Amino acid sequence: MPIIKYFKRHRMELPLRPPHATADLPAGFRWVAWDDALMALHAEVKYQSFHQHEDALVFASLATRAGCRDLMAAIRWRPNFCPAATWLVTRPDGAVGTIQGLLDKNGYGGIQNLGVVPACRGLGLGRALLMKALAGFASVGVPRAFLEVTATNDPAVRMYRSVGFRAYKTLYRAVELPHPDTVGAGL
């Protein structure tokens, strides 16, 4: 019998007002703007960033490469996809960070799946990705940005608050987890 676990998530919002902070990267890293040819690379960075993270329990698609490829395709082919808010961060040995942007029915910008591979966390790449996406939204006239974050992801919550995001609402996502006695038992 599965166990139901509830994950607390915050919907956070930020008005986009000039001046916008810059999105500087540490030495050795560079920005790569959206291109459809990069969809698989965004998906791979998403997988590397999330597959061992709690968010892979909240959103099962983040736990597998195939799920991340499907999720990336679903984001890209939505009519409200925002290329100006979708970026990769790379270094000479490959891509290490990703973020995607969508517009909602009100014309607000939705941050999707900001991810940095574990080996590159703590370098300011997440904040730089966020600022680059916010600047991209602002460049196309978006007045407000929003995102959802799992409440127990303290580093992300702190970063979003430091940029000015404020919790707008609290959501609870119910997830069916396998019962511990059935894991590996072939049930």
C-alpha cells in the first residue's frame, strides 16, 4: 500500500521594476541563449541537477532522463514559452546550469526548473540564472515574475527572498510514495 506524503511549497512573486541587477557569472563560465537545438542539453542539466534532490519525489519527471526530456519538450512547445528567460550556463567541460521561462494567462513570467549541477552549487550560478531570466522577462515587457519552491529547500528559498521574492501562497502537493516494505520486493 502506498504512503501519501504532502510536500509544502511556496508560490513566490516579484514585481519587475527597473533597474535590474546584473547576472554576472564567475570566471570560466558563460551564458548560452535559448536555441531549439539545445533542448536535450537543457534536459540533461535538469536531470543532473534534480534526480537526487527532494524535488524528484515531488515531480517524478525530474527523477529520470526520459522524464526530464519529456518535461523540457512540454515546456518548449507550450505557446507561452519565453526564450528570453531561458538560459544555460556552461564552462569548458560542459553545461552546469539551466532555467526556463513561461508566461501565464496574465502575462506574468513563470520561472521553471532553475537547476545547477551539484558540483557547481555555491558559486552564485543559481542567482545569476535567476537574474538573467528576470532580465529576459523584463525585456519582453513582463510586469511580474513568479515561481514555486519546495519549502524545505532552504538555500533556494533564501536566494529567492534575497532577490525580493515574497511568498504569495502556500500549496501542498500530495505524492504517492511506495511503502518501505514493498521497495525492492517486486510489488
